[in-house]
Amino acid sequence: MTKTTRSELFEFDHPCPIRDVLDRIGDQWSLLILKSLEHNAMRFNSLHREIGDISRQMLSRTLKRLEKDGYITRTVYAQVPARVEYALAELGISFLKPMNTLIQWADENHQAICRARKRQN
Amino acid sequence: MTKTTRSELFEFDHPCPIRDVLDRIGDQWSLLILKSLEHNAMRFNSLHREIGDISRQMLSRTLKRLEKDGYITRTVYAQVPARVEYALAELGISFLKPMNTLIQWADENHQAICRARKRQN
DNA sequence: CTGTATCCAAACCGATACTG
DNA sequence: CAGTATCGGTTTGGATACAG
């Protein structure tokens, strides 16, 4: 009986699409990275500077996952020093629509949520 | 110098609405619960059965947080044994729109994501 | 029936040093 | 410049026993 972790289990054959998508995209950084790439491709360090408070570790990991899931592409230009650009893939572009709907809602309702929290505690 | 955890820090005064909202809603269960309440109010055990693989612990915690943030309401009916109903609050109802946009996208693109994953590994 | 308390494992994330 | 390896702290989540 080898133990299967949740990650391994969910990588393929996920029975519920929404959970599958959210498990991958609902972390601290994915949306932020996708948003940063909305209008133009970016290099590793540019992303690092633009997002500001992300560690290189997490930026690297999150980019890998987004690439693996097909949201973004990674292009290496043969130069010295190396130049790597990240850009939205087709899936990433199509994801922009629901993502921006969500962002807009968050902007509009953020205040209401803060008020609700303060009321109760 | 008391150490401030991320949770404490983010509870109020979050500088970025989208991160604030996603930090709370982007967990394993919130969307599922909100979706279950979409068409009717439900009791604790009904939710537990309907969702199936959630533990009582997590159902309880997640409901508390959703209530605190103003997404749902909790109504206790004075009976023996106690009867408690959870229902969408105004904020929860308004959240349905962006949420369903996201769910629809996930349904439509789930296959593409699975294919992307398999291609690369 | 509707939860909460406790304990433990897995996952997430950051700091930092190191590699090509 | 573009990462990866290691380590340790925090958070999330499940199982289960207990409480009103």
C-alpha cells in the first residue's frame, strides 16, 4: 500500500474541474503572475521586481507549474548571459476573462468584506 | 517585537483586494460550499453529506470564515435538537456571478489543462 | 443535531546560499 | 541573468474524541 498524496492524486484524473483548477491557481502568486503577463512578456527578474514581495523560490516554482499546466510559455534566447522570457499561452489568455471578472468583483466588494469582518469582531 | 502572522496581518487593511479575497476564498472548500448554497439554504449535516469528502472540522471552520466575511448567514432555530441553517447573504449572492464565470471556464478548459500536463511529463 | 478541541501529516512559503 | 537546494516556520486539512 503506497500512500498517495493529494498532489499526486490531483495531478491527473481529477474528478472535479473546478477543484482541479483552483488547487493549482488558487495559491498566493499565480494570479499575480498571470496579471503581470497580461500585456507583455516578461523576464524572470522583471517579474521578481514587479511583484515585489515574492521570493525567487516561489516565483520559480509557480512559473514551472503555470508552464506545465499550459497557462504560460517559457522561451530561452541563446545569449550570454541567458535571456528567458515568459508569456501567456493560449490557455492563459483565455483565462484572463474569468480572472478579470473575479478581480473586478474583488475590487468592488473589498470594502464590504472588510466592514463585515469588523462588525463581527 | 511580537511576531505577526500572515493571517493576522491580512485580516484587516489588506493592500490588495484580489489577494485578500482569494486568500479567504481560494481554499479547498469555500467555493464548493457557496455552490451548494446557490439554490437553497442548508443545514450542517446536509452540507456534510452533499459535499461528501469534507471533514466536519473543515466544514465548521470554513462556514465560520464565510460567515465572518459576510458571504453567508447562520440562523439558529430554537428547537431540540438544535436546527441551524446556512444561507447565502447578499455578498454571497453577488459573488455567484464571477464564481460561475470561473466554474464555466474550468469546465470548458479542464481537458486542455490535463492534456498540457501529460505532454510535459 | 451541531459543532469544538486536540493532535498530527502534508502543503505552502520565505531566506539564503549556491550553480551554470 | 536565471534559476535550484536546503532548511525551517506557518498554514491547511483530516481523524477522532468530546460537548452542548
